[in-house]
Amino acid sequence: MPATKPEQKPRLVVLGSGWGACRLLKDIDTRLYDVICVSPRNHMVFTPLLASTCVGTLEFRSVAEPVRSIQPALSLLPDSYYFLARCTDINTDQHEVHCEALQEDIDDGKGEGGNKFSVAYDKLVIATGAEASTFGITGVHEHALFLRDVKNAMDIRTKLLLNLMKCEIPGTSMEEKARLLHCVVVGGGPTGVEFSGELSDFIRHDVHHKFAHVKDLIHVTLIEANEILSSFDVRLREYAVNQLTKTGVKLVRGMVKEVLPEKLLLTDGTEVPYGLLVWSTGVGPSPFVRNLPFEKSPGGRIGVDETLKVPGVEDVYAIGDCSGYLERTNKTVLPALAQVAERQGKYVAKALNKMAKAGEGHAKAHITPADPFVYRHLGSMATVGRYKALVDLRESNKSRGLSMKGFLSWIVWRSAYLTRVISWRNRLYVAVNWATTFLFGRDISRF
Amino acid sequence: MPATKPEQKPRLVVLGSGWGACRLLKDIDTRLYDVICVSPRNHMVFTPLLASTCVGTLEFRSVAEPVRSIQPALSLLPDSYYFLARCTDINTDQHEVHCEALQEDIDDGKGEGGNKFSVAYDKLVIATGAEASTFGITGVHEHALFLRDVKNAMDIRTKLLLNLMKCEIPGTSMEEKARLLHCVVVGGGPTGVEFSGELSDFIRHDVHHKFAHVKDLIHVTLIEANEILSSFDVRLREYAVNQLTKTGVKLVRGMVKEVLPEKLLLTDGTEVPYGLLVWSTGVGPSPFVRNLPFEKSPGGRIGVDETLKVPGVEDVYAIGDCSGYLERTNKTVLPALAQVAERQGKYVAKALNKMAKAGEGHAKAHITPADPFVYRHLGSMATVGRYKALVDLRESNKSRGLSMKGFLSWIVWRSAYLTRVISWRNRLYVAVNWATTFLFGRDISRF
């Protein structure tokens, strides 16, 4: 797609379809811009609820929102598009992005590439996110499952149900059964803790009558090198430890050295056999971000200034997990959280709308300096199993403020998510899913 | 698992988890029998609604029912089990079935086998179903998609959405776009007709605003060698032809000669390029059934007598699509329909319960002769797109009786299925799915 002409609407290209990209797509004024979204995923994942889909508390589709529903103009306007493709390179001098269309079976980033094409931009927003970090530990990519995408959640669910059913096959040794039903979670952040909690709920409330033959063999172990939920208030952390232990989750302080097909090795020499291994030790920069010729922030993200612009090049912004403040801004890099990305998407959309109104929408226009982006932390939430949650409303790690735990905060947790799930369709589905899980238990069919 | 002792409960082994097997599992008295179900699929598929899941009218999980929910004793009783495995061989002299557990990634029947094990039975019911028939046409298995299982429906959905998105990629030629968006259905039975109808609904009501850039390029062609819906009343057939044509489905009379990766060849020499090819030309005996050393019915199914027993061997019954009356019974083989299988499951469950009560539950017991199975056709139904359906309540092809078409019969169609979807959970889901599709349109996220 060639560059726009001055008499045409300026073209905004957005790379990605996560929290940052989708909030931006939602808020951008499509009367001012033609919008192109390039992403290998045609939907946004409501990540905080992804853990619940693995054990059947929620349906997969309840936590996914098509980008075309978030921004209908992508389908309806003649010059706005969503492309199922990944960006491979950016030519900032020519103001264009080089992309590769997705073919079947290469959604995992491997395999032969599809059609290559280029799109010229007037403004570019990079919101491609990060990828799961493995700290270079061998075997993680081969044997562990991540929890970042709907496909990951489907794989975890399939594996869990397969292992449960394998255990019932006659001739399986007790040792093999114990291994198959040992679910190991590495990483004690909110995702790891919530998944452990959901898993132990599933075991206590569904496995016990749906897989009664093997119910006493299934166990959950959560491995974390430091403290679990380290960003939360100390009292909440203690509460989480107590709750998890009470519901049968074994907490192990340790560091993983190597992952083998059926066991993992800790640095202290312990061998841990597993049937299901879920890896959630945070995120790091993706190869695409690492290869971009831009200056980097501490941690290797795309470096941005206080207005989230990439300095040194024109008309390029970066938001969400793929971006971080440059060291010379004297601001600390913000955490890789949905709320950070979403707030940044909102901020950049507003800035871009303002530019277009001021006649600065086209490439290489003079830009009126904008007010810097200011992040105010709204608090953190995590569930720790049935009817229990943590809500930490302190503004930062060191400051004082409200923190809650237990049933009431679980109500807050559910309500907060129900009001945030983007479409009414999915709000309805999440509510129906929760109600049916409550009434009938979790679904255990495996496709 | 060794043979049961006379003082133990007799053991019933059921092969399969389709309509026949599940009705039998539901009706069997688990106080009288220990039950073992062996099937590579841990859920029953509500097949009549499967076509709707491909285009997102219904969720996949709404049409699947775990066998453990249908018969909770499979999980709860100490000697009743569901095994995720396939039966490879039957030793009728020893009264045992040989099975192979499913490993990951071999659900498609290929690949290395899993653990092998044997289960002794007192009574055996074979209900393994049939497989899609391809008439030996080359390329069908490689390039066409079937519509028999939830996985098939997922594949169709993924392909359809992928093709829609590929068409928007810059640089795609008009010819390639037309090919990608040509959906070809081979086979004009109820499944083929319903899928064509759903597809044309999806195109007219969802593609038109969600994929507006390519909306005029997508077409559906239904290829049938004879007449569509040949088992239905002639007036209903004409109505179906009119409805389908009106909604944009092109009907082609023709026979497929060969299927190539991007086009198919008809016997008259026509080349038909396609982007999505769905094959639904009926079913035939599976390799497992073909290899069984039993006498066969016309059409190659397992031959049974009037009480659905396999003659010549003891304690073996066969029901559903895998079985048919032996020629010497002078009865015609019943059609491969859900209602036939279900009624047979009910009949055999009743007969087995009666035997156990009479002390004839164990292997090689003397069996009191039972009344023969009598099939009464309850009528056929099919939708032909939005708010239109056919209901044929005649008892057979030649007899007279009630037949209806149009909106009223669509209401009958929906209500009939809503009352038949097995669990309350899935009834609720189907109702919610229909309501949300009506309100918000179909979901287009692709995982």
C-alpha cells in the first residue's frame, strides 16, 4: 500500500492486538484516520481470565474479543483493514512496515512465510507485546506450556484431561500415575498463583467426583525462586500463602536448572517429575523488538520518551509490554501489566486524534509538543481459589493504601472483571459461564 | 482386566460414545452391571447441531456432552471406567476386547500406538459408528474437511476465517480471492444442506458487515450427484431447492472425479476451484468393522439378528451405524441416523437390564429369547437457512403423513433440538448461544 497523498486521510498503522493496541483502536477517531491493524491474532485476549479457561470455569470464547468488533471501521471503511500477518521490519526513512501474511500452521512463528507486502504509514504505533521469558533454561520451550494465549490455554486443558484419562488405563504403574497427575507451575506472580488456585479448585470440586478413581493422586506444586506475589502487600502475600497451602498447593522455593521431557531439575539437585508443566515467570522482549534498530530501554524494550514517542525517528510510537522509558528520561520502566498498556493506548489515541485535528496527521508534519504520559497505578488483584481474592489498592509498592483479602475482595474481583470484559456479548457469556460452573460444575469434554 | 467371578457383578463393555452407546450408557442399570466404556472420544457430539458451530452460531462446547456426565457411574463406581482408547480386536472365545490407549497427537488414528491392554466382558455392545465414505476418490482425505466431529467443525471454522482474512492481504489476485472464498459442499443430504444454509446465513448476515471488503466475492456451491434431500417428501425437496437458491447457494448436479489441493474435477470435465471443501456424502463401514471376523450385512456393516445380537458368538450386540440386519432376517438395513442408534441403545439397555435381573448377566449364561427390535421412524428435519426448516413426519419414504416447511417448522426444529440436547447445562448454553447470535451476530475470533 503506497503512501497517502496530502489530500487523503492520513493512515495510522497499528502493530499488535493486545490491550494497548485494542484500546488505541477503540479510541482512535476513524473520521480523522484510516486505520490498518497488523497482528497474527485477530482477537484481543482478556488475559486476567485466561487461567480460568484451562479448567473449564470459563469458555475460551468468553475471553476473546475480535478486533473487528472492537473497531468496526477495520471492516467497514474502504481504506481501513485488519491484516492477519506479522510485521518483520520497519523502514522509518521510507515510512513503511514490511509484513508477512500468516499461512496455515505457521501461527507458531515457524515454517515457511506467506505473502510479503509493505504498508506505508503516516503514523505508526508498535504494540506487539512481549514474549514469555525462559532465562535461557534448556527444555522450557520444548516441554513447558505457557499461559499467554487462548491456544496455550487449550493445550493446557487438553493435556490435563489427557493425563487424567491416561491414569485410568489398566497397567499404568503407581509411579507413572503420580507423575502424570503432578501439575507443576513455575513462577509465583499473579498468573502462576491464579492458575494454581483454579487448578486446586478444579481438583477439589470436579476431579473428586468426575475422576473419582484417581482423585487422591493429583497434586499441584508451585515453584518460585523468591516470594510469591512479590508486588503485593506483605499481609496479602501471607494470606495467599495460607490459602494456597490450605487448598493443597505445595509451595516450593527453588530455581529451575533444566527441563527434561518428564521431570525438571532444580539448582539444588532435586528432581521433580511432572505430567503438566506450566511456565509463567514473566515476560521479556520478543525477537522482533530485539532486532529493531531503535535505542532500547533498560530491559531491552523499545525506548520511548515521556510522550511514548520513539526518539530519533519520525511518527513512531511504542506502547505496552514492548516499550519502556529510555534511561535518560529518568523514569523507571513501567511493569508489564494490562492496565499500563491500556492507559498508554488511550493516551496515544488522544494525542493522535489531537494531531489530526490540528492538521498534523500526515507523515513528517511538524508536531506540537504533547503533555507527557502519567501513569497512576489503580491497584492489583489476584484470586487464590474459590471465593477468595486479593485486592491491593496501594499506588506503589512502598506507599500506604487499602488492601483487602477474602470473600469480599473476591466479589470485587469478579465485578471488576465483569464490567471490564469488553463487549456485552462476552459480559453475558462470562456471567453465564460462572453461573453454570456454580450450578453444574466444570465441563470436562476434550476435543 | 480379568474375567468377573460368578459372585461379582457382571461386566458390560461398551465400545463407542455416539448416540447409540450414550443412550445405552444412560439407561443401563449400574446396580446390575459394572460398565466399561472404551472410546477415543470422551464426549458425545450432538451431531444435528454440529453444522451450526462452524460459523459461530453455536459454541463448540454447547454440542458436546462428556460421557461421564451421561453416566456418572463411570467415574464413581469402583469397577466402572471410561477408557480413552480404541478397540483393536475382539476375542469372542476368550470374551475379551483388546485395546490401545490414546497418546497425544494420535487422535486421528495415525502414529505410534499407546499402552495395550485387554478387558474381559460378560456382555459386549459394539457401537463404534461408521466413517465418512469417499467412494475411493483420490484426494478427498488429503484436501477435504468432513463434518462428523467437533474437531472437524473447528477445522472448518479456522479455514473459513483464515481464507476470509487471506483475501484482504494486499497483493492477492482477484482470481486467487475468488478461489479462496469459494466454499464447496459435496453431498446433498441433510448435513450438506444444513451446512450450506448456515454458511449462506453467515455470509449474508455477518460477512457483509464484518468482512465488508470481500463480501461480494464469497460464494457457496453444493454439488450432489442425484437429488438433494432424497429421503424427504418431494414438495419439501422443491422448497429446499428454492430456499437455497434464493439465499445464494449454487446447486450443481455432478459427480466428483478427483480432488486436487486447490480445485476439484467433475466427471464431465468441469474444474471447480475451491478455498474450502466440505465432504458429506454419507458414511460407510470403518476399517475396524471391516476387519472383524463377523458375518456382514448388505453394505458391509456388522450383521445382527432381529434382537441386535451378533449371531454365532455369545454375548455380543451391535447397534447404530456400525450394524445392520443380516440378509437372512429379510429386514432392510436401517439408515445411519441418530434416532436409529438412540432407539437401539435404549432397546439393548432394556434387554440387558432384564437379563441381569433374570440372573443371565454373566458370560455364557443361557439367555431367554427377547422380543425383536422394532423401528418406527419419527420423521426427519433439516434447516435451510435463517428461520426456515423442513419437517417430514411421514413414517417412510412412500407413506403419507404430515410434512411442513417454512418458519413454523423452523420453530419446531429449534424446540425439538432444545428439548433433546442432553444436559440442562447444554440446553442453557444452546439457548444462550442462539439468543446472542440473534442479538450480536456470530463470533469471528480465530484461535
